[in-house]
Amino acid sequence: MTEIINIELSRLDSIEETAKIQRAADFIKEGKTVVFPTETVYGLGANGLDGVAVKKIFIAKGRPADNPLILHISDEKMLENIVTDISEAAKKLMKAFWPGPITLVLHKTGNVPDEVTAGLDTVAVRMPGHPIALRLISAAGKPVAAPSANISGKPSPTEASHVIEDLDNKVDMIIAANNSKIGLESTVIDMTLTPPVLLRPGGITKDQIEAIIGKIEIDKSITSRIQELEAVRSPGMKYRHYSPDAKMILVRGEKQNKIKKIIELADFNNAKGIKAVILATTENLDAFRGYEVLRLGASDDPEEIMANLYQCLRKCNSMKAGIILSEAFGEDELELAISNRLIRAAGYNVIEV
Ligand code: AMP
Ligand code: MG
């Protein structure tokens, strides 16, 4: 049985809400699993120093054991116990962006169980910028290992209802709160390499990072398809990810060509009895009138698109879409994170027009 508790952000300092967070922290200390909100997506947490507790995360999600987890901390003092050799560049990123949506891969100490790192000698660490997450970790008094709180392969949850759909009766507790503001998983950067390597794009962009520490590299798995046997720096990137139930196609190109192609594909599928759902930017909604359309957000507001993306993919499931047709995005700034997730959700199905 899963205990579901609602926490009101505006009343976080009240005795009632404090007691709820304390109870959740006790669950973590007892080796149980607790889903909690973060500013990126909801996380499925357990005591990050307890290998047995961490295993429960993998079981609940159906996550492959070779895909390592991120340790979430509430205070830089927690780093001492879990990482060594923190470079000056890593310290600068922490100072600039923590708490916030960037995860640093660092050298681990022997205190971090192999279950967390999938046997690697590095560990991924983040200080989340969400008051409930920070208070929970602080009350637990230890790093909390937490991947996204979805069944492995599905879109990450940005609302409590998504978590309940995936994990009710599979975890010990779910903390339900407001929607995740950012909506895509954190940026991941490997700080053990010189120059550092961006492993996953997210809410903190390459340009923002380079403004603080200078030139970094982008791992090629971000923009191109990984061959199954190729060595992967970020093991998570090799799995089918962020996927809606239906087949999905991205259409890239100049505005009018893109619209024409999407309509052609929608008509073709609808005529065969395959329900087409279109994911479109706000300014193209009119062009798709009469079709089943979900609004991603304004094309000049990637933050809005990030915040809506997973909710749209889950909506396609509840609408029983037979095929999803989406506009494709670019690779500059925040669009890199959007494209990275969309391309994986679409299984690399991109049509250029
Ligand atoms: P999730 O928590 O589901 O958002 O996934 C965490 C991501 O961080 C995955 O893509 C992992 O492969 C990546 N990750 C975690 N630990 C490491 C590590 N030690 N080295 C490289 N990538 C990591
Ligand atoms: Mg995930």
C-alpha cells in the first residue's frame, strides 16, 4: 500500500506540513521509498547510502540495474561523505547553479553503494531547487538517491497524477504537490573529464555553463543515435526513453512545409482509422484546426515547451493516439534539451521537409 500525502507549498512552515515532511524523512531513514516533487520532475527517492533501499527504486520502476542514479543533497556539507577531488570548475558550477537543475558527475568515495552508481567509480550529484525536496533531504540527514518517478521508459512525471498512474502500490509514499516548474530532467555534466562533457541537456544550457567555466564538450549521444554496442558515457542515454504509447514522428523544416507534411500524415493515418494527435507550437494551432492537437507552447518560449512536453506525451496516451505527429525543434540553448527528449520519444523518427 502506498501512503499518499498532499503538501501545501504555501503552508510549508506550518506544524502540520513540517510533521508530514518529517514522516517522509523517517520513511527514507527506515529504508523505504518516497516519491517527492522537484523543480525538474518528480523523483523516486531512497536512502542513497543504503544499497538495499536503493534496489527498491530499480524494482519499482523496472529500471535496468546498469543505469546509475543521481544522489540528491540539501547542503554542500553532504558532499564530503560521497565525493572526492572536487575541481575548481565543479565548485564554480555549484556556486552558480545550485540549488538548481544541474547534476555534476564526480569521483565517488567508498561510502556510495554500487547500486547507486551501477558499479562506476563516479557518482552523479545534484542539489534540487524545490523547497519540499530540500526539506525532505535535510530532515533525512543523508543524500537521497532518486531517478524520475515513472515506470522506466515512460515520460517523466511532472504532476502528482502522473506518479500515481505509474507507481501507486509500488512505492511506500508519494508526496503530492504542485506541478514541476521546469518539466524536463536536469542537465548532467561529467566533471571528472577535461574538458568537462555535457551528458544530458536540461534547464541549465551549454552557454550558461561555458560562461562560468569556459569551453566544454557535448557527448555525441545527445545529438546522434547510439549504436547498441558502442561504449556510452551516460548509461541512461542508451535506453528507449520518454516514450508515449503510440508511434511518434517529428517533422523538421520550414514552417509551411512542416505544416503541410503534418497535415498530410494526419489525413493519411486518420483515413486508415489510426487516430493522429498533433503536437504543435502556439502560433501553428490555427493551421491544424479540425485535427486533434495539443499545444506545446510558444516557439519563442522554450521554457513553456519544456514545462508542457511530458504532460502532452502522457495526454496522447489518455487520448489513445494511434500516431503522434510533432513539430521538431532546433539545438540552440534550451531547444537542445527539448530536441533531445523528443527525438528519443520518437525513436529517432524524423522527417526533413
Ligand atoms: P534519471 O535520474 O532517471 O533522470 O537519470 C539519471 C541520468 O544520469 C541517467 O542518464 C544516468 O545515466 C546519468 N548518470 C547517473 N550517474 C552517472 C555517472 N556516474 N556517470 C554518468 N552518467 C550518470
Ligand atoms: Mg528518468
